[in-house]
Amino acid sequence: MESWIFYAGVAAFLIAMRDIFDKKFSTKYSPVEHLLYYYMLCGFFIILLALYKSKVQGEKIRFIDSHDIWKYALVGAVSAIIIAPCQILALKNCDNPGKSKAVVNLNSMIAFFLAIYFIRGSKFEMRTFMGILLAAFGVYLII
């Protein structure tokens, strides 16, 4: 088994747990309050992780290249202003978090097609296409 499969499985489980948390607390707090508290604490823990990696493991943390700042700013702005609120509102207004996440996770299919176009060496096989069709049909059955 390739190592990325293990990491993806762990991430999938933890993201599912986070979605249950988001569903519960998005009804207690407004979406803006929820996102504010969540991302402030995420930032705090990321700083702690960076300090640990830097001081304990000796990893060098570099400054962002000046030509990459606008890319990070654009993705960060879209994430904070559009993506995160849409995810929270979808979870908040859905009876089961699995339904909204099934639709949100159509991003894997979109990413697959974008990778074929933008990333050299990406392959498109009939087996993969059939998997995408089955996944899309599964999402249709869920919602």
C-alpha cells in the first residue's frame, strides 16, 4: 500500500469527526463566530507546530517568496470568504453532515479533471472514468 493512502484514510476519519463538530457548533454560534474561533485556534496550533518543527526537529522555516504572496493571498481569501462559510452553512442546514459532505467532496472529481489538464503526467484511464461515474451516481443516491 502506498503511504499516501494511509494518510488520506487518517485525514478522512478526522475530517468526518470535524464535520460532526462543525454541525453541532454551527447551530450554537453564528457561521462567522464559528469560523473566527476555529481558524484563530487553527492558526495558534499551526504556529506551535512550526515552532516544534523548527526548534526540536531542526526544520528550516522559510519566508514565502515575494512572487507567491498573491497566490497565497488569493487562495486564502477565497477560502475564508467563500469556501469555509459555504461548507459551514451546508453542514448547518443539512439534516445529516454526510449528505452535504458528499456534495462537497465532488471536488475530488473536479480536481481529477483539472489535474489532467494542468499537471503533466496525469493519466486518464477507462477504469478511473468508471470510478468517477460510480462516485457521481453514489452522490446522486445520497442526496
